[in-house]
Amino acid sequence: MATTTLKFCPLQSSVDVSFWSELGSKKLDEYQLSETPIDIAGYLCASRHAEVSSPLEVRAASFGAGPAADGRQGQAPGQLLLCNTAEAMRRIEKPAALQAAGQRLWADILSGAAEAQPQLLLGFLMLAFGDLKHWVFDYWFAFTALKPPAPVQQRSAQLLAAAYPQQQLQQRICAAADAWRAAAAAPDSRSSSGADMFCLMQISSAEGSVTTAPLASWQQLSAASKQQPELTAAQQAAITAIEQEDLVINLMQQQQQQQQQGDDDELLLVMFDPCHLPLTPGWPLRNALLLAAARWRLRTLRVLCVRDSSAGRAAVERSYVLQVDLPELPASWLDPGSSEGPQAVGWEADAAGKLLPRRVDVSPLMSPVQLAEQAVDLNLRLMRWRAAPGLDIAGMAATRCLLLGAGTLGCAVARTLQAWGVRHITLLDSGCVAFSNPVRQSLFSFEDCLGGGKPKAQAAADALRAIFPSVIAEGAELSIPMPGHPPANAQQEQQMQQATEQLAQLVERHDVIFLLTDTRESRWLPSLLAAAAGKLAITAALGFDNYVVMRHGLPPAGSSSSSSSNDSDDDEALQVGSAGAAAAAAAGGVLGGGEEEDWTEL
């Protein structure tokens, strides 16, 4: 009987968008800069459509090796090699990485672990690099397949209906296959890794009975059924030494006669086939056939490849039976202590058929606001990973900051707070934007000056939201009561009292108070309120070429009551500092620079 080389249909990958979302979160919160291999799970099932193969899918549950969404899916163990840079991904020795995975698989086959856990035959690698600022990922799958010493030969391939003409027997075979997978979905299933993609099936044509069993039962079942008698040593030597086809046919006929004289039972290897091509088995069968040659010492084998209908049940019209001849394995391969073994292949080709990584851009699936949030958080996490491991990013994001003054310092502090991830900012100021402001105060533009000028506090809050929409920014227009500035009449006194109450409420609602006003007097009342409420207060003030930043509490007794507005020159009163001083003072203020000092030193 003529034979042909058995060909296999390569696996295809499918990455659900939830996988990238979960990977991004874990990279930021858990993996950080580590490049240690990560165990993940893939999910695979039998082909359900005549037009397309079933891919190996990874999704968010892959990181926790969660259960398959479909009880008929098998779980494939994988390893994710996550790189910090695109260059690091390019530098990985791909052949060496795949060969290492192949050696682990071969060791599992020789030890019997792959018989006990057939999902090990489905192992895969995934290389990945993610640009989390733009949410673009490069990735490359390798589906580990062991290369035999010689090609597996296909002796015959028949549809299930042709191999077993009895319709009742066909139905029982499909029902047994469905029952095997359904058992994996039961609460008390034999495995937490989903349905096994391989099993054994014992078929008695005479009795019309069909039973299934795990791979580890081969020796026991084959001894009882005598379904696949091994060739004698003389027969093996004859096949090896003589290539004439007629002698091979005679030897196979002898086997068939022995089988007919023995029990009528057949023992088949069953694979739930992900491939859709007619009479062409899927990629996972490669490893299962090497297991049969290595563990069961078989040279010929019958394989039932089960494919499903669109409803997810074994389909008689799509399933088929293969008769294959297996190559003889070198003795050195079978020695567990030997370093020799099969080579591993399996890198997935891209959409153009080239052995190159693939790229996916998931940013269109995310809102621009969400992308901005992720990018800002990534910057802060990089600071924490590389320089400041104690940085409390979540704590800073939740801190509520009150900025008294929306001028040169107020604008600079607000922008610096945003850069450090603070999401709650309230600005208080009583002035309006003047034409001299935009060139020195970064949150204002020329349009804010028109029509008499917008209120500074509200214009600054609007600008913060325009820069980063996720910030919770508010503006409060309020004149702070100051010592040395008594009310001129009862109406002003009432206004000052209302302003004091409103300011006290704002201080209570916030965690950190920044005193960024022009004068010492305007900082006096907020300092008292902050001390009374137990809030952190930070003062920043500018000179022409210097600045002061300090943390402070209650003012000491006997402090001066002179008016800095009257005693200082115009430059100091108007905070006309050099161009870079405001940014430096703002950075010092946000970072809490300076010791707790006497506030009158200002």
C-alpha cells in the first residue's frame, strides 16, 4: 500500500483585546521592569466551521489560567516573554528560546507527564513588547512542535462514515467524544485545565460499543484489546533494510491477519482537531504522534480526528480516521539522561506569510481620555520603578489640593501637580486675567484677556481640564481677608465674614493648602485655618532672582503687623520674578521643600 508524507495544518493565534488591557495593567502594577517569563494559558477547541480553523486564543483570563469560557475548549500552557523595549524583543535568540521549550516538552513526554496531562502537548511561547503610551503591541507566537527523525507516513485517510459504515456506531463514536469533553466542564471534572484535546477511544465493531479513556491508559487497554500488535524484531529489521513496497505490504497484511484472528476491538488515539482543511490534521497531532512512538513504542497507529458542527458537537460528516506509520526513534533520544532529542519548530508566520512579529494598535478601541490617563500614569510608574520606589502614585492622585492664588506661582504649581498625577485641584483668586499675564502665567492665553479679562481662578481651572480632561479642577473667585486691611463699612465687614467662612470650608475640604498669593497678609488667615483644621500648608514666594518654599503651621505670637503691600517695592508686590524662578519654586512647593519655619521670614 502506497504511503504519503503526512502534512499538518499550522495553528493560528487570536488575541482578544481584553488580553492587551490586562497585560497593560499588570505591566504597570505588577511586572514593572521585570523580564522574567510569565506563565499564561491559551484556549483551543475543535474546528467548528468548514471555512476556518479554530485559533489558539489568549484573553484576560489567560493570566490567571482561568477556566475556558466554553467547556469544550482545552487549555494550552504558554510562556510570555515580555520585553521592556522593542530592541530587547529583537535581541531574543528565537531559535534558542523555542528549542528550550521543545526540550521541556520532550522531557515531559519521556517522563510520562504528557500522558498524565495531555495539555502539555499544546505548549506555546509568546514574545511581546508594549508601547503603553500609545497602546501599540508587537507580538510573536511559537507553537512548540517536535520534529521527528523522519516524516510520519500516511497510509490512509477516511471520513468517519467510510471507516465505520454502521450509522449507529457513528453516532455512538460522536456521542462518546462529546461526553469526554462534557465531563471536563462538570464541577467534579478530572482536570481544571478544560477539556483534554486528546484521549483514547476503544471501539468494538461487533458489539457496537464505544468507550473513552485518558492517554495514560494506553498500555492497559492495548494489552487487553490486542488492537495494534507491534512488529516483531525481524519484521522491523526487514522494513528498515528492504525498501521494496511489496514486502512492506506483506508485512502489513500479516499484522491485519493477526488482528482479525484476535479480538475485534480497536484502540484509537483521538484528537479534537482545530484544523478545517479536509483530511488534514491540526498542528497538535505532531507532538502526540511522537509521544506514541516514544512511550508506547508504536510503529503504526490509527487516529480519530474529531471536528465539530457549528453547534459545537462532534460531526460525523467532518470527522475522519487516519492510519499512520511512525518513524523509529534513535536510542539516544529515548535516554532521559541524554542531551540529544528532537528539534523544535513552530514560529507563526504573519499575515503576509513571513516569519516576522505582528503588530496591533488597540488605541482606537480606547477613548482619548483613557489613553491620556494611561500615559500620565505610565510616566509616574517609570519614576517609581527607576528612581523612587516609595512613590505613592494612588495617594497623590487622591490628594485634594487648594491653591490660593492663580498667578505666576499658582499656574506653575497647578501644572506641576498635574505632572505628579494629582487629580483634584481647586484654585482661588479674586483677580481677572490682564494683558500682562499670559506671557508669564502659563494657564492663560490672549483670548482670556479680552472683554475686561476672565476671572483668573475659573480660567485656570478651564485650562487644566483642557490640558488633562480627567482632572477635577474648580475655580473660586474670592478675596482673602487680610490683617491691616480693616473693612470700611458694615457691608464690607459682612463680605469679609462670608469670605472667611467660605475659605474655612474650602480648607476643610482639601488635604494640602498652597499659599501662593502676592503678600504676607493674604497668607495669614489661610495659615491659621490650615493649622486649626490640621492641614498641611506650603508657602512659595518669589523675588526677582530667588524664591522661598517652606512648610509651616500656626504663626508665632507677636508677629509683625506691618503691611507688606505698603512696605515692599512694586516688583515684590507684583511677584515679578525671573522667567525660570516660578517653575523652580513650584517644583519645590509640590515636592514639599523647605523646613517648617517662621512664616514671618517671608
